[in-house]
Amino acid sequence: MILHIDMDAFYAAIEQRDNQQLRGKPVVVGGSKGRGVVTAASYEARRFGIHSAMPGRQAAQLCPDAIFLPGRISYYAEVGRKVRDIFHRYTPLVQPLSLDEAFLDVSGSERLFGDAVAIGKTIKQAIKTELDLTASVGVAPLKFVAKIASDLNKPDGFVEVGPADVIAFLDPLPVSRLWGVGRVGCERLAKLNLHRIGDVRVFDRSILKDKLGKWGEHLWRLANGIDSRKVVPDHRAKQISHERTFSEDIADPEMLRAVVSHLSEQVARRLRRHHRAARSVGIKYRREDFRTFSRSKSFAQGVKSTDSIFRGAASLLDDMRKRQPRPVRLIGVSVGSLTEPDAPRQMALFDLHQGDSSQREVDKVVDSLSDQLGSDTVYRAASHNWVRREKSP
């Protein structure tokens, strides 16, 4: 069985924990009443409609009494490491999705600690007792079902879905609960009169694939409780990827390049964090009509520098834009054929790259600053258009 554990309003909850006067009050982390965007909001603030990525000015209008606080990313990361330490007491199979959520495969731990429900409740209580924070837990046989379950009764929720109950659990839920289905996806599915997951499950599979391509096939499989994805820690992963679905389709080549740059930075940092290198890079490319394409290229040897990964991904993007020039709904960057942690690197005899040493030093400095200040504080100039767009009010 798989657990999905999601910390409740993590950044805001930490601020309320550390300052008792903030408890029960609408707390907003990031942004301000004049500018910037919201990074996190307490549940008291969410009742006014405030959510992450919202302009601070809008949040202040929704809740004039909201308390705005600057983020302390390095401190939140430190608390996040303590949370993950609790996870690792019960299983080595932990796949973090961010500082505040992760998947855990506890199938191999049940003889030691009890069944998945018992383990989930034990972890949840440990987080409360040791860190004075709350988490919501979903327990299910499939990753995406566990994630949905953890979202249903937040905050401080606990939902179990047994193997025999997956279809009954999914059927009445809105299609927006499926991974990768946002506002535009809901509109596309609504045109086919598909509003609930059960509608997708009984819909003709071939028609769905014909209308929506691979994405439609993927949704049909999820709706039918078919998901073979395993919980894979980064240090054992065969591939590391990040992707971004846009609220509005993008056709501007410079903006797409900025997105690829930013995604390449995130992928490269994860590679270096786990002391691995990649022998290939790929991009995932979804058009506005939900047709999805992918391309990849290999490196002569394993790489882990942001510059190498970005150059490879950018060349694939340029090639894809020539082949598929229509507006884009989603972009993803991945690296594959990963080396084992700290594997020795074969040096080239005649083709030495003079910039390798300087790139390693740049990556080292940026990684350090990102850990202290947050990933969107220090970034490549090529990423600026996208980061500025994300942060703009």
C-alpha cells in the first residue's frame, strides 16, 4: 500500500507554530498588500479565497486583516527535512514531491510496524507530537488515488481507500481530481459530457483516445484504476523530471525557452542533490489540442551541470517548435539513463571542456543560495521572463 502525506498549509503553519499570537488568524506567507505573490496561506486566510500564486494586492482586498509575512525558505526546508526523517523511520521508499508532500511505499514495512493504516496514523501522530504540525494522509493501493485521498478532508485529514474500493471511491469525484486535468481540461471533457471520473471510466476508450490522443488514453486508465507507477526515491530513480501546465496556452518562443530554462534548473539541482549524472535529456510537449509529443537526445557521458542540461533541452525545444509550431499547453524537461550515486566520471582525452570547472563552481554557488533563499531567488538570466511572469501581480 502507498501513503501520500501532505503537510497542511506548511509554511503558514510553521509561522503560526512559532508565534502563538498568529494562531487562528489569517496568515499569508510571501507577497504584500502592494506587490508580489502569495507563497502560502493559512486555512483561516483560505476561507476568504486566498491561495498560493495569487497577487498580494488581491489577497489584501479579499482579507484586509490578513497578516503578511516574508518567507523563510531555508528554515522551512530545515523543518521539511525533519518531516522526511520521520518518514524514513518507517520505509526507505520515500518519493518527495516538494518540501511539504511525499509518497511512501510501506508494503515492505508492515510486518514491523503494522498495516498501512497503522503506519499512516503513527507518522501523522509523530509529526504532531514532535513538530507541532498537522498533516493529511491518504492510503491507497495506487499513487494517484492516495494523493486524491489525502486532499479530501484537509486539514488534518485521514482517508483510506482499500483495493476493492478504488472504483467506488473514484466514480463520483469530479474530473478535476484526476492528475493533469485543470480548467481547460475540464472544459474539453465537458464538451464530451464527461463531468465525473465515473463518466470517463465508462466512456468509449477508442473515442477518447481519438479525441484527446495519449492524454485521453491516460485519463481513461486512471479512471479505471490502472496506474503502474511505483514510489521511486530520487536516489534510485531511472529518470528525474519537472513539468509545467500553463493556465493559458503559450506560443511565444522566448517565453517557452524561459520555461525550459527554469525546468532545467530544477532537474539539475535534484540530480546534484543525489550525486547523480544523466546520459540523456528529453522534453515533453503538449499542444493546445492536448496532443502530446516527446523527444530526447543522448550525451557522450553523464552530465549534471545546469548549462549542459539546458542546452540539450533548448535544442530539443527548437526542433519541436519547427515540427509543432502550435500553441503549447504543457512543457516538461526530463533527464534519464542516470548514473549510480557518485559514480566515477570518464574523462575525455582530447575533448576537454574548459568551461566545466567554472560551470561546476557556478552550480555549487547557486545550489547553496537556492537552499538558503528559495529556488526562485537565484536563477539563470534565461529563466527570467518565466520567473517574472510567475511572480507578477
